[in-house]
Amino acid sequence: MEKLHQSGLVFDGGLGSLLQARGLPPGVLPEVWNITHPEVLIAIHREYLTAGADVVTCNTFGANPFKFRREADTPSGAEGPEDAYTLRQVVTSAVENARKAVSEAGQGFVALDLGPTGKLLEPMGDLSFEDCVAAYAEVIRFGADAGADLILIETMSDLYELKAAVLAAKENCDLPVMATVAFDASGKLLTGGTPRSVVALLEGLRVDALGLNCGLGPDDMAAVARELIAYASVPVIVQPNAGLPRSEEGKTVYDLGAEAYTAQMQQIIAMGARGLGGCCGTTPAHIRALSDSLPTGALRPGDADLHERRQEAPQEPDAASAREATLVTSFADAVEIGDAPVIIGERINPTGKKRFRQAVEEADMEYILNVGLKQQEQGAHILDVNVGVPGIDEPEMLTRVVKELQSVTELPLQLDTSDPEALAQAMRVYNGKPLVNSVNGKQESMDAVFPLVAKYGGVVVCLCLDESGIPETADGRIAIAKKIIEEAARYGIQKKDLLVDALCMTVSTDERNAMVTLETVRRTREELGVKTILGVSNISFGLPVREVINAAFYTLAMENGLNAAIINPGSADMMRAYHAFRALKGHDPHLAEYIAGIPALQDAVRPPGAERKGSGEPGDAGLHGQSREASQKPEEPVPQGTDEASPLRYAILRGLKDSAVGAAKEALLQKEALAIIDEEMMPALDEVGKGFEKGTLFLPQLMMSAEAAKAAFAVIREHLQKQEGAAKSKGTIVLATVQGDIHDIGKNIVKVLLENYNYRVIDLGKDVPPEAVVEAVVREEAPLAGLSALMTTTVPSMEKTIRLLRERAPQVRVMVGGAVMTQEYADAIGADFYAKDAMGAVTCAEGVFAGGY
Amino acid sequence: MAMDLNRVNRNEILHYLGMHGAAPDERTAALIEECLSELNAKVAPKHVFRTFPLHVSLPEEDEAPLLDLGCFTVRSRDLARNLKGCHEVLLFAATIGEGADFLIRRYEKTQMSRAVILQAAAAAMIEAYCNEINDAWKEEYAAKGCALHPRYSCGYGDFALEYQKEFMRVLEMEKRLGIRLTDGLLMVPTKSVTAVIGIAGEEM
């Protein structure tokens, strides 16, 4: 590690192609040769060391418990040569071979090499984050035991898997950890990550070095390397391919020879990379040429020298400021909290919101996700996530909401909880570098939060309060901020990863409150050099027409240097203040965003007060009532005179969501809720269903009608709840896409329709094991279960599920559907019903619950 | 990164939506265009390919012919029929990336009507992308006096899905395209295609 910092390191080059050249047959896992052909591995390592490499990489890229059996497993004997060896044997021999080469060469370090697992992590695949950590942990323990000098995680393209690997390394050994990722030609990771989001994540996890490898040749890598070096505070490693691969007589060859490769590498050396090596297609000859090209000391610049190099490099982002950037990330790009004000959406929070609290209590993810996505549309850059409701398991709920949100939005999240256990678990599963809300000046708080930030990385909101409360003066708040900053430094948490919250108390109790907050914001920036955040709307608590005060205060705070504000992006006044400020302060080039946002600024965004009398919170209807297109162009109006008897029926038939909500509200003024459902909504739904079956109306229209009906139902349900408690559903149906199948759009369509017909649907999702289906059916005492499978290969899994259901829940009826299903298939695997499409599933349910079947 | 949306076959989208031959209503048609634009901002079409010499061993009685694709061997009657007269094969993998799956997943949670259209539009997009690269190869090989056979994927006929693993290995699909396989041999990102294309005609 010291050598990397002080003098830089030369890494080795490609391994796989060298093994193939020495006779590794296609289809055999290269790691098997660690045991069967150790002399080949030792020879290759030694060639690299003689060529000038300081670090050799063990042949463990693909060594993981998914490819090699564990100690306890007995060989099955049928799976080929890899089955003959355990993971421990493969890893241990790999390290031993490298150690042997190092001792023969008399110098060098041994890197335990970790690549992607080849498995898919949630939410795309079926591997859980913790299982992924555990898989890497095994390899790391074996490698460390065998005597590796460092851990090199490389060719990663999924930041979540990368996080799992780094955590596993940190938790299972004391060796230095280095991690490099594979960018494509567009400068992005396959999952959308960018150089700065990689740096933010990896430095948050405190790797010792980071960088890039594979994918591209040196020239094509230069731009990404430059950006990485600009943002990184730790040494950067660059290991490109020998140019681009091409196919020659069935063999992959790379087009850069040793000299050309070395020539291209010079620009990367000049940028200040501290670790150099090669990846696919590079050979000892490449490494020798590279190593020889380094005049003594070339990779050995002192810090001043390094800085100079960075200054000289053309078109480089301002290195000093890039390294000081406050970055929060998701799996995709980073959000920088800096001069341009950042909006943090505050709506995922049960405080004072009855409907939201109910959603948390019922684990109604759809509602919660919609609150998040709505704010994204309205312009939030980051979403605050608070699910603190008394009586729930907050760690479980927070991690679940975080995972679900990250499966549908690329916005970074602000984890908002006062429960340290919930925070710890959420930070662990979070994909990226989160905002953490919050720590304060109490010793207890700092003792709980800072170790988590030191471990997982994050930017922390620091509240200016401590054991003696909230100081009344700016002096007092600055003093607490200082104390927090000093304590953070003891954990190695830098200023750039802190956001001071000056706190704002309502001006309704003391008219000086706003000025104290604003002074604290300004002085935090000027005296402490730390960025600031504020929950703006507290300022007007207890006052009428709060939006007026909030918006003016927001503008004042931004003018005093506020970097991030926690606000409701659905508030027109706040968004007006935001856009106007950006326009006036030169943050909006050519005022493009201001002009593009005009419709929203004028009228489409209603102030919350106008949505509903009273609480000002958007109810279910308000939330779902405004569809995405509707926010840009209004729906066609319900024409006068057409179907005057029931505008609601018309709206459902035509799939007009906003109109359906309005019509339902109108109808409630004149009719009983149940009568509306029976006389207007159900006939409309039936008509749509018949049209679909006849082929006069198609899936998109069926879905639009279903959505319109759903929005109208929400209005009616809310009304019923006010009157007589919850509306009764017709019964419970469990739905699942069977194990092994990851396509569940068909099942989701069925779910929407069944809900329309007033069934309570327990949706288990996709890739659901038979046991989980049985468990849900038994727990819910569901009379009907629906299973879907898209692939012929997963039909056996469906059959297995049915068999288990028959055993443990004999009363349940089972309907099946999916692309490959037929009546014959359904009969053969013992299902009760075959639903040929979504309407078929509804017919089937209606039959079962009416007792017809 | 984006695709030329004119190349995406609208009829194919309608077909995937179950509207066989029926004209879409105005709103659906507009939604389809909206979805295509939204997808286009998120997709990242990419492909890899390699060519190999092809050797076919004549079958024993009752056996499917054995095809040596230069990187793995396959026993398949249907593929042999498709590759009849070819001396070389081109193996390729293509994807429009995870962005499409992400959008579909998002709208499944919020607006199902849009999710079904996105699903159909994305399927037509990967198809259009495959056609685009296929057309370029056709031209390239025509110049050399060769003809390309229609592409053929594993999972068709008796060309078992199991061979997806060989495509993964030979084309380094994980490293170069970010494609991974589920235990059920499905590709993720889901809007991905692998196929064999036979090359017939003049030997180069």
C-alpha cells in the first residue's frame, strides 16, 4: 500500500488468453488449472514479474461458490473437471502458485483477484445482496489464509455487486482493497454508473485504490481515466485491454502490440495514474515495454509533482474542486450538492399524513413508490425516505422501501430515521452512496451514526442541536456544527461528506427565528467551509398561507448559500422560487429550464392547499389522478350530452383517469357509494371486458380503463372509510410468477384487473418458490391462487407448486396462465383452471367466489 | 446511443399488443410514439459477434446432424436445415440494455397501460436493432459474394436453450454487453437476442 502511494505500482497483464495459448481447452474453467497445471500458472506469473510487474494477479477471477463446490458438498461426479475440486482448493492453490512465482523472482505482491459472480442481483435477478456478500466472503477468507497481499476486485460493471465485494473484503480480512470497474465506450457502466458515482461509492466504502480495467484500449479509456483521477482522492489504477478485440479464424485477437500499447499508455501516465497494468490481450511483452518506458521516477512523483501534472493535463475538470465535491449517488449517476441548489423531496414521510401512515402500516408499496415517483416528475433531485410509524418493524420496512424505490427510480435517496438499527440496515442494502438524515451534536447520536458512515459511506445531515437543545443564536449553532465536524474527522469523515442543517424554528413563535437560521447558513459556508441543508417549511408552522412565507424564506436561504433544501416539489410556490433563483443566479444556461418549466410554473402544479381542504396532503385520488401524459396535455373532456346518465361510465369506457376521479366525486354527491359501483362502474368494466374478449378493444385500452376504474375506486373507498370503515373486498387471491421465471408483466396485468373487480390481491412477485406460495395461501386462507409461467422451462416449477399446494392447502383452487400455457398443459399439471388471458382470470375468480365452480 | 425510431416496426408493436391487424385508436397510437421516445432516451443498443468456420457431420441413422460451429458443437436438425449450404457461421449477441427493463418495471408499479406498451415497443426495438446490424452484414457479405441465411436462435425448434451458455462464453457477453443468465437460462437485460447466422457462397 505504501508503495502504491509513494511510488506507484506496475500490475500484470492478461491471463486468460495466455492460458488458452498454453492449451487450456475451451469450456474448461481456467481456475481448474491452478491445481492441474500449477507449473503453467507459476511460469506466467514469473514472466510478468521479470517483465517488471510489481503485482501479480492470482488466477481466481471466476473462483466463486456458484462455480465451485463448497467443502461440505460431495462431488456429483457428473459435472466435469471443476466438480472435482472445492472452492478452497482452487483459491488456495491459486495464491500458492503466485506466491511461489514471487519467491522465485525475489520480489512482488500477490493480489487475490475477484470478478463478477456471474449471478444477477436483486431486483433484476434472484441473488440477494447478503448472499452475494457471503459468496465473496468465502473466497476472500480462503485467499487471505493462503497468504494474498491484497484484494483486487476487477472488471465490475454492477455497482451493487461491487459494493457487496468491497464489504466482504473489508469484513473478512485486513488486506488493502483495490477495485476497478469496466466502462464502455460511452463512459458509463452497463448499469448507468458514471466515473464520479464510482469514485463516490468506492471512496465511501474506503477502498485503498480504485480504477478501471478491461472493456477498452488505452486511447478509448483516456477520457474516463482523466475524470476518475480528477474526482479520486485515493490512487487510481488503469489496466486497459490491448486495443479492440477482433475475430481472426475463430480466435479472438487484439490489435495493439506491446509498443503501440505502451505509446498509448503515456497519456494516462501523464494524468497521474498510480497503478498501471493490462487486461485482455496484454502479455508480458506489453508489461515489459510499459515498465521499460517509465523513466526512473516516472510513476514516482511526489505529491507536489503529481499536482503539477494534474494542472498541466488539458480539458480536465478542476481537480481540486472535483475532489472536494459533495456527491450522493444511486446505481446510476451522482447528484452533486454544490453551488446549484438541490431539491430533496420530503413527501415520503408519515408525519401528519394519515393516508401515508396507513400505507406504511399496510406495507402498501405501490402508494409509497408513487409518492416518490410523483416527486421525481415534479423535479426532485433526491428523495427523503422516512417510514417511522410507531408499532412497525422500522428496520425491515425502511430496507424494503429503499430496495423497492431503487428498483423504480434512479434518484439517490436520503435515509431518514432516528432508529440506528434501521439506518444501519438501510445503509447496508442501499445501492450507492446515500444521504443520511441525520446526526446531531449529542454524543450518543454521533457515536451511533459516524461508525456507519465510516463503514458504508454517505453524506450526513448534521443538525445543530445537542444535549442542551437548539441554541437560540447563530453563535451557538455554529459551535455545535464545529463540534460535529471535529468528531466526524476522528472517524475520517471529511467536510465534503457533511451537510450542516442550521434548523429553522417557526417565525410564528419568534420573529427573529428566520434571521438566526439564515445567519447560521451563511456563516457555516463562510467560516466552516461546509455545505448546508434545510427543511424549509418549518419556518411557517402555525401561520396561515404558509406557502408565501416558505417560498420567500427559501429564496433568502438560497441567497445565503443554502445548498440543498428538503421541500415539497409539488408546491408551485416553492418550485417558482427555485426556478426563478436559478434563472437569476446564472445556474440555468439560456434560462432553458425556466422556459421549459413555464406550464408547470403557471398552473399545472397546484399549491397543496388547493388539492383538498384541510390537511393539504394529496390523497389517493390526487396522487393517481394525474397521469403522466395528463401533466402535459389535458384529457379530452367528457362531452356534454353523451352518456349524460353516467359520466363515470363514460370515463371508464374511454380510460380517462382524471375524468373518472372527477366523475366519481360528483356521483358521490348524488348516490350511495355501493350503488355507484354496481350501477355505473361494474357495467362499464364488464363492457370493456367483453370488448376485449371480442377483439374490438385491446390490451392498452383494457389497461387504461382499468386504471381509470382504479382511480375512481380509490375515491369511493376513501368515502366509504369515512362513513363505515373499510370497504369489504370479495375475497383474497394469491398471485405469483413461479420460481425460475422472471417475466411477470402478465401476472401484473391480471392483478390490476382483479383489483378492479374488488378482490384483495396478495402479489408475491416473480421467481417465487413453491413454499412461499403455500405459506401465503395458508396465512391468508385464500380460496384461489393464480400462478403464471412464461417459459416452457418453468412449467415444471409450476407443477411443483401445485403439488405442494394440494398437500398443504387442499382447499385452495389454482388457476394458471402465461405465454406457454394451454388447457392441455393446465390439465396435465393438475391446475383447476386455465385462464387464457387477463379477462379469463377475472371470469375464473368470479366463478370461484360466487361458488359457481 | 439512441436508435432511429423510423426503423422500429409499428405493426410489430401492435402485434405484440394483441392487435392483430386492427388499427390502433388515436390515443394508443400516440402512446406508442411517446413510449418509443421515452425508451430511446434510456436504451443503449450494443452487440458483439464472431465468425467461425462451419463443419457438418452427416448424421447416423435416426440422429440429428452434428454441427461444429467452430466454438462448440450442436446436434440439431432444425439448425442444420437453416445452415444448409453454409461454410461459415456468424454468432452474435445484441441488447438494448437495462434501461428498457428499468422503465417497464417502473411503470408496472405506477401505470400498467404504459408498461404493456413499453414492453411491446422495447421488444420491437431490439428486433429493429438486430435487423439493422443484420442488414449491414448482409451488405458487407454481398460485396464478397456471400449470402446470409436468416438468423436462428437457440430455443427455436430442437436447438436447445441450453446453448445460451455457450453463447455467453464464446461472445463474452457478460463482460462485453452486461448480459447475464438466470438459472432458467433467460437473458437479463430481457431485451437481448443471441443468434447464429449462416454464411453461404464464395469462400473468402
